Amino acid sequence: MELVAELRGRDGQTRSVRVPCPAEEGEGGQLRGLRRALAEMQERVVELLAPLVQEEREAAGGGGPRGNVEDDDDDDEDEDEDENNIDTKASADDPPPKRTKVQP
């Protein structure tokens, strides 16, 4: 088995990334092999995209490799808070709660 990713740039150029996905020995070996192949695929895609991301940042005036680090940290904290604060109120799109009849 093999994992294949196809990346198409804004210029229309297509790049393919192929990673072999051999099954490993033992119980669950196929899943372990797939996990290793996915990790390798992710690394290769990051390597391909990193120069493009850098070009975009420089064109936008971001400059450094991560831009303003303090702003990035604040965004992460906001996302964490949003995940933990789940709105338990029913929305207008939800049906009303079921009613149960009480028999005397």
C-alpha cells in the first residue's frame, strides 16, 4: 500500500508526494504502518510548503519565520477558552425538549 498526496500551487504546478505504507509485524501492524506513513507524509508536505509559506509572509510584510509570537500565543489561548466554554443553552434551530406525560 502507498499514500499519495498531490499539491497544486497557485502557479498551476503539481507536486506529488508518495510514501510507502508497509504493514508491520504482529497484531495491529497494518495500523501502525499506516500511522508511520502518515507521519512521514506530514513531514514531507511541511517541507514542500515551508518555502511557500515563507514567501507569502514576506510578501505580506510578516518578515520573520513566525511573525509576532505574542499574537500567536494569545490566539491559542482564545481557542482553548472557546473549546472549554460550551454553550449549553438550546439554540433556535433545535427542537424543543421532549415532554413526558405524568400518569395520575
